[in-house]
Amino acid sequence: MSTGALSQQHSPWSINSRTVVFGAVGAALYAVLGLFSFLIPGTQSVTVRPAFAIVPFFGKRFGVIAGFFVGFVGNVIIDLLQGSGLQYWNWSVANGLVGAIAALIFAAIPPISNEAVRHIVTALGALVATALGLLFVITDIWFQEGVDFNVFLTLNYLPALLANGIAVVILVPVLDAAWEPLAKRAGL
């Protein structure tokens, strides 16, 4: 067994029909399931969104392009459906970066045969990707009135990291474990 990341024949940067199809499917899944979220009181519109785990999972399994597409497009659709429009475009970019960074992290990790270790590495890799990708929301300081570094850190970044971090640490290894036998059966 491997880390479950892209197989040796697939580059994390490849763009092919597989990337496009899985990116579109992932974005649609994230957009629909992402509607089931709730606002964290006391923050600046930060939500708990368990579906966020789909973003680093698709990055890990299908590469940088698919991971970015799932996070960016999925978040844009969620914002449009919830009435925010493109007001929080930088959060969509941050979501996309989480998927892209996850792909790069897992592409750099050598195959792991121990299942328990593989799940722990998957959880930690997804958490690191989330922490790094969400740093992009520091742009709120420049694009939104009344946001300084302290507001960014305490009302934007840390609540989002906590909520999404819990989701990815629990759900990405679960999604990955469920995907492994399906991928083998389908020859992916």
C-alpha cells in the first residue's frame, strides 16, 4: 500500500481528462455538501464546514490542479448560493491553495506500508495544507475595512483553522481509507 497519493505515472501537476473530471466532481461535491455549514459566533463570518475535508482529499488523490479547482470553484459556488457573491474571493483562493498544497505535500511523501502510520500522515499532511493555504486570508487586512493583524488572527484565521483543521484531521483519513479499495477496483 502507498500513502494513497498520486500514483507514479501521474504527476501532481498533470492536466488531463482525469484531472478535469475529478476536479469538476470534487467541486460539485464540495459546493453541495458545503451548504451544510454553520456560522461560528463571534467571528467575521467564519463557518464550520465539514465538507471542507473534500478539498485536501482531492488534492492528495488527483493533484495540484484538481485540488485547487475543487477548493476555489467549490467555495465560489457555495458563496454564490449563500448570497455572498464574490465578496470573499480571497477565501475561495485560500480554499484552492489548500487543495494545491495538499497535492504537493503528498507527492513529496514516500509510500507508507503501515496503515495506521499512513492515516496519521494523511491527517497531519491535510492539517499542514489547511494551515498554509488559509494563510492567504491575511489579504483581508488590505481588502476589508476594520481588519488589522489582530482581527485577522483572532476572528478570521484561527477560528477557520480550528474548524477546518478538526474536519480535515478526522475526515480526510476516512475519505482516503474509503477511496483506497475503490481506486484499486477501478484501476485508478
